[in-house]
Amino acid sequence: MNRVNRVLRLHRFGASLRQCAGVVQEPVAPPGRGQVLIRHDHLGVNGLFDEVVARGELPYRSIAPPCDLGVEAVGRVVEVGAGVTGLRPGDAVATSRFGTGYRQWLVTDAADALPVPRAAPEYVALRTSAVSALLALERTGQLGRDEVVLVTAAAGGLGQFLVQLARLAGNHVIGVCSGPEKVELLRSLGCDRPVDRTAEDLAEVLARDYPHGVDLAVDSVGGRLVDTVLGQLGVGGRLVVVGYAADLGPGRPEPVHRPRVYADLYWKAASVRAFQNAFFAEDHRPAFDRLLRLHAEGRLQVALDPTTFRGVESLLDAVDHLVSGRSIGKVVVDVRPPDSGRTNDD
């Protein structure tokens, strides 16, 4: 069978992904020994990361165009290579590896294809965003119990899981977001105190309602929001940086003239830490297994952005949507064939 793959490929570095990437077609190779061929159903979108890659600013690995893009996806095994055990055609699997996500077909090592109950978009979000949330909280943030935990961008693909996992661990959770729709989502996820930045002043809320400060904050926004959070850490408080969306782009991060950060930390024995998912690869599988159990038990919800994106060609639109700040939950692109029936339960 002559199968044709459609792949989003970065052709050069530049100011934005849209300027530098395009969809290419190429034949689909059969799986080799120890490999499987997967037909993707749903692709997870990581627009801020994609824009960093497009500008050639990814600091922890060397990338040279042309190169393929995308990270996480779910689909079904179509063929298995020699020596593969534990997987067979028709099995639903999730994958997560740079350069393998934004495509219709994928040949990959069988060890990288993790079984999931269905090839449904929820498992795209669980495979990478939820895994990152769990590891950031536990490994870097030293998540405890009976603490005040603050999450920024709390209604996003990552933030939704930070909120829920901190809550499941027995903590009081503040979720910072923008807009009433996102507040409503956070309430549905069990967030104790949603804070709409478009309607409330976060510093005032924290000073008034949390006089002892925040024990653990997880931030993916950066900019002035971090300054606010730093000033509101309590004794022994930890700020975990998982991104800095407000400071991405040409000429950034912006220089800031203010007292050095230790002035906010020393007298409270507080700390600032950073989490980068790429350096915790050995922890991904056990974390994913735990998350699958929580989801199966109904203890962990998955919020998917309601905007519909279909086909590899829609990936650039999906990235723009996420980067705009309008997205709610995990942004996913549907790449199922037209005759699939387009249900999420098959």
C-alpha cells in the first residue's frame, strides 16, 4: 500500500513558526525491527515551545532546519516490525518525542508507544501536559499537604493539571487566569480560589486573603506576574518556573531594574526553582501510569479547548490560537481520516 505522510516541517529559523514552517508530503516507510507504524488520530499543540524552536532559541538541544516538529500524539498501531511484543495492529497508543508529533503517520520504536484505553484526545493531554504537571509539583516543587498552592495560567493545557493534582494532594489551590470562562472552568476542576486577572488585582487578593503567604507557586507566565508572586511567598515558600510566556520573543526577556531576587527570598527562607520536562525522561512512564489510573477512576479531568482544528494543515492556526492566550484547556488537532466517523470513543 502506498501511504503518503503529511508532516509540518521547519524549513528555516525566523521570527515566527508561520513564517518558517510548512506542510510537506513524503512516503510512509514500513516499520523496522523493534518498531511500530502508527496512524495518528489527535496531535497535541505546544505553541509557545514551537515559537521558541522556530526562532532557533531552544537552549538545551541543537536543532538545524529542516527538521520535523511536534511532540505528543495519540493514534493506532497499523503495523508492527520484527521482534515487537506487547503491541499489535489496532492498539491505541500515545507517543511523546520531539519531532514526531505534527504528522499523520509515525514510525517509532515500540518502547516509545505507550498503550492507552482509546485513541482519544484526552490522552494527548495526559501524556505530556499532565506528566509535566505531576513531575513539576512533586520532583521540583516538593508538593506537600495542607499548603497554599498558586498556579498561573491555571486554565491552560498544563495549568488545569497543576490545579487538580495539587488539590488531590490535599492543598488549598489559587488559580490565576484571565476571563470569566476560565474562572468557570477552574471552579469545575475544584479550584478553591480562581482569580481573574482582568477583574481583580492579584497582589491585593493575596495580601488580603492569604496574609501568611503562598507555600508553593507554579508559574508559566513570567513578567510582572512573577514579581507579584515573589513578593507574596510565605516562609519556606517555593516558586517553580515552568515557562515564561510573557517574556518570549525577540529582544526578551526584558531587562528589569529592581532589587536582586534574594531580597525577596532570604528573610523568608524561600526559593526559586525551575522545571524542564526534557530532563526527567526516566520519570515519564511511571508518572503517566499514575495519571491514567487517576483518570480511569474519575479523579482527574481533562479540559480540551473547544475550538476545532482538523488536519495537519490546521496546525499553524492551532499554534496561533494557543499563543494568542484565547485557548482554554489543551489545544488538540484532529487528523483522523474522513471515514473514521470522528467520534472520540472508538
